[in-house]
Amino acid sequence: MHSVAVGSIGGGAISSRPQQDPRGSRNASDDNASFRNVVLPHLDAAYNLAHWLTGNRSDAEDVVQDASLRAFRGIRGFAGGSSRAWVLRIVRNTAYSWLRKNRPAAVVTVDDLEVLEATHAQPSNLDAETPEAALIAKIDAERLRVEIETLPTPFRETLVLRDIEGLNYREIAEATEVPIGTVMSRLARARSRLMATIEGKP
């Protein structure tokens, strides 16, 4: 697991000493426990996503550190469901904020397909493997990394979340805050672009 100084989040806010919350019965010890259960198991995935988005190890660590702080401060807002998707949404939003501040040219918007083929919209087919996905899985890891980095950011993050981190479509939709149809559209176009690029090179 990549090291992120989560113990220092909030300037020592994560402490084993129970502190009564003036707004209710919940205290800092409860928040610490929730943070450990909800956030800490997904730090590797958080770092991987941040690294793919920033392209730099040091920058990714900064993003994860900031995202961890945001997650701790907002831990009471986690209402259940996929904790991984919740954590990665915070990481993604933090990474985008970082990119807008430090590399505005890297934040690219994409026009998504408005209509998908009916077969793609069927829930039973949401997680079906495509021929492109099978081919991508066989590509040399280093070559794949280089080619993925050339994709526009929305395509890249969707491809990484699905084909590398293994999130399902609903989790990706939650993490990226877009409809499932948009997720499917971006993933299909990301895979198509990636395969076209790879097949066009020796």
C-alpha cells in the first residue's frame, strides 16, 4: 500500500481520545472508526486513480492526502452503499480540482453519445465483457499505460475504473457522478480509441 500520512489528517484530528460532538451523540472516536472502515481499505485504489489522472507519483500522493482529509471531514455524509465508489468520487473530484489549479489544459470535456444501442442499455448486459476488453487485458502493461495516458481525461478515468480497478458500471457512475449511459458511452469510446491507437502502431 502506498504511504499516505492519514494519521496526520486534520492536524491530529484522528485521535483515540473520545471527543463529544456538540451537534449530537456521535464523537471523534466514531468518526475515526468510520474512516478506518470506509476509507482506509481503498487507499491503494485511491492512489492508482490519482496517479492515472495526474501522471505523477508525488502529485498523486498530494491528491490522496487532500482527498483523505476531505473524506474524514465528510465521513458522516457516507450513507452506505459502495464505500469504494464513495472514496474514489472524492479522489476524482480532488484530482480535478488539483488539475484545474495546476494544469488547466489537462482537464478536457467530452461530448458524449446521446443515444446508445438498446442492447447496451440492458441491465443484464452491463458487466458483459466486450472483445475490446478481452484484447486490452492481453496487452503489455507498460505499453497499455503509455497508450492510456494519451486518452482524454474522462475516457481515461472511466477505462481505469472499469478495466483496471474493476468497478462495475453503477459504481463508476457513482464515482464520476454521471449517468450509467454516459459511463457506457465513455468506456466504449475509450476502448475503441485505445484499440485503434494500438492497432495502428507496430
